[in-house]
Amino acid sequence: MYRLLISSFIAIILILNTACYSACLADDKNTNVDKETKKEQVDEKEKKKSPEELKAFEDKCVLIDPVDLVGEPQKHLNEYVLIKGTFDKYTTLGLDYKPALKDSKEYISFLIRRPDVKSKKYVIPLSELKLIIARKMAEQYTSLETGDDIIIYGQVFSSALNDPWVEVDHIVSKTKNIEEPPKDNGSNIELEEE
């Protein structure tokens, strides 16, 4: 009787292990399919667009001040936007954040300067505005330098953390701004209005 009970118990454990193993394999297959689908979607977005496609995208974009967008991100959720700004730098800010997930392996973000700060001595990035672009697409814009005036076309895809998250479709560089602000060691944090 004791042996029968142990044999039954072992049989149940083996059946459960087999069922769990099968479920895990199915999940792995679904995950791989999801990853492949996601990769295809990213690859589709990274394809170079024809001038007609760019024009069609630009026509549906609404010009918005970046500070206004930061002030009311929910109002502009899912809108196509055109943002004029001054390029600051590439960064990983905002990537891999679950509520607005863009994988840092496939995307990179960048910052523009705050347009409401008119100091030539200090440069303050508008870090509340999450501008995210596919890495392969960003390779087209490696010539961008700090201080370049740009126009950004994209879509507000999230307002997580009450910040606007914009997936950038493309960037147009308007000018090369030669004047660079002086480097500061951070010892004086007072802003001077000019």
C-alpha cells in the first residue's frame, strides 16, 4: 500500500512537470514570435521614407511649443507633432521604463534645450520631453551637433510620469549653430538673463 502511494505520488509529479515544461515551451515560442513581430515593426519604421511619405507625415503634424507639450502631455496623447528646438545630446533617458517601454537595444533618446531659458552662459536641457528614435534611424543623424537648430516630427505615444514621450519619425536640421556656450565647472548655479 505504501509503495502504491509513493508510485502514485511520483506519477503525479512527473505529469505536472511534463505539463509545466510544455507550457514553458509554448511561452518561449510565443515570446520568440512576439520578439520577431516587434523587430519587424521596428525595421519597418527604420526604412528610409520617400519624399512623398515624409511630406504626408509632415502634413498631419501639428506645430507645438515643447514647453506647452510638457505642460499638458495628456492633451496631446497620440497626436502627431512638429517640435522646433535646439539639439543638445543623445542619451538613454527614458528608455526601458515599463509604462512607456522602448527597449534601449533598439532605441536611443535625445534632448533638446529648454527654449524658455535665454541664458548664453548656461545650457539647460528639456529633460521632461522624452524624444525617442530607433537606433538605426538615429545613425542618419550622427552629424547633429550640440546647438544645431532642428525640427522634430513624431507622435506622442505616452504620457507616463506626466511627461510627453514622443517617438520621432524624422528630424530636419535647419542650421548649424556655431556659437557654443562656455563650459562651466558647475560652481556657479545662478542663471543670468541676457
